[in-house]
Amino acid sequence: MPIDAICPECEKPLRLRDELAGKKIKCPKCSHPFVVPDPANETIPIEAEEESPRPKKTSKRRSDDDDDDDDDDRPRKRQRSRDAEQVSTPREPIFLVTLAMVFPCGPIGIATGGIAYWKARGIIAALPDGERGASARRNMKIVCTLAHIANAVSIIVILVALTLRLLKFF
């Protein structure tokens, strides 16, 4: 006759073979070790040695039906408003700074980088505050940094050309 037992950890009802009576087994659900009770002895089973009592697993999902509950003191993440439309990034300063980086040909490179920087700064000032203009603002700040780098490269090209000219290489 099978033995009816209950896991002391997860309380899952188990139906076990007779030959397992008095032996230590692991629960198939939670893997908690325990001794199968022997119906012939009618003694209370002693649980297997426990390293430390494990808390029962709880679901990590939060139910949405307790929105009015203020017991949770953790700050919630702000969700982006899906209604707020993002401002698109203007392409002209990006095009100009790309030209200044690809063609660092002295005064033309400096002028192109300067125009890109000037336009990007004007766009940053005109963008709306908050999340709507965040990505466009970040992109224009990158354009400003690249415009500075393009101007520095153009100045280096001019200095190298002047040095080579003074040394009569061309």
C-alpha cells in the first residue's frame, strides 16, 4: 500500500512506495530533503538536518490591482509619456561636422566646423526642456564636440603645411 506524505517545506502531497518508509528523500517539487514517515512505527518523523531555514518563495511580480496601497516606500521609475512626441534631430549640423571631419583642408575645414558648431549651439538653445528634446540635445552636444575636434585637426593641417613650406619641402 502506498505511503501518503507531505513535504514539510512546500507542503506538496506525495504518494510514495512502501520501501521508502523511514528513508531520506528529496521532494520532487522543491528538492527539500526529508525522511518519509513509517506508518508501521506511528512516530513523528524527524526532518533531515537543515543548513538554514529557507523562506518560502514568493512571486516577484507586483499586482497592478493594489495601486492605492502606499506601503511601498521605494520610488517608482518614471515611465516615459507615450503621448509626448520626441523632437527629431536636425541633420544639417551633422552633415557639416561630417564634412569638416572628412575634409580637414585648412581654412575651409575650420569654417565648416565653426558653422556646424554655431548651428548646433543654436539648436540646443531652441530645443524644449525635458524628455522631448533629450535625444536631440545629446546629439547636438556630440556635434559640438566633433566640431571642436574637426577644427583642431584643421589647425594641425595648417601648421604642418606651414612648417613644410618653411622647410622648403614644397
